Amino acid sequence: MATEAQISKSTKKSKFTTRIVRRCCLCGRRRGYMRDFNLCRICFRELANRGEVPGVTKSSW
């Protein structure tokens, strides 16, 4: 879990565009982030297993 200070720091406009830190909208994690869903890999997996992410199905072969 990211602290409130880290989350608020990442929401500020950065001096350079390459310094943008994208964070998970649920937990604030910055690593393993998926832009398509605005979630980290852990939150994405939990929501996908519960069927709360539209258009995502569990694969089996």
C-alpha cells in the first residue's frame, strides 16, 4: 500500500513528462500497472476472478 504522501506526490504535475508515475486506483501500487484498466496486476487479478472487469474471461486450454 502506498502512503497518502506518495499518492498525492504522484498526482502533481511533474516537471518532465517522463517522470509521470501511474498508480493503481484501488491500492496505489506503482509497479505492475496496467494502463488499459488503471489497476495493478494484483487488483486486476482479484477483480477479474470475481467477474467485475467487463470483457475479461479466464483462459483455459
